[in-house]
Amino acid sequence: MAKASQPKDILTRVQDLGEEALHKLAEAPGGAKFLEMANQSRTRLDEMQKRMRGLDVLEERVDALERKLDELTKKQAPAATKKPAAKKPAPKKPSA
């Protein structure tokens, strides 16, 4: 049972060390600016992921429209070749 609590303690220690490192980084010259940029990057990444999910929906709609267009053009193509166009009558020559 003592072995089961050891990994938890190690993970907790690593987490605590990470938090301490972030606090020390914020106190270092330029560290606050670095942390601010990291947070802004995270926010921008989240926004980009939302936009990319929106593109997936649009791609699906475009695919569906392309399939419908293909079906419509296949249906219209045989009808157009079925009947040849009627010939125009030859123009009359004026008599002199």
C-alpha cells in the first residue's frame, strides 16, 4: 500500500516544482513578458481551433453541394443529346 502512494507523492512534487519555476520565471527580468506572451499564444490557439472546426462544417456542405451538382448534370446531359436541333430552312434567293 505504501507503493501506491509514492507515485502520487512524486507527481505532486513535480507539480509543485513546476509551479515554483513559473513563479520564479515571472519574477525574473522579462519573465512576466514571456508568461504574458505564452498566455496570449494559448488564447490565439484556442481561437484558431474554433475556426478550424467551423471549416470542417463548411467543407461538408461544399461536398454535399458538389454531389448534388454532379447528379443534376448527369441527368441533364442525356436529355440534351437525345434530340438534334432542327435545321433552319435555306434562305430564298431574290429573283431578278
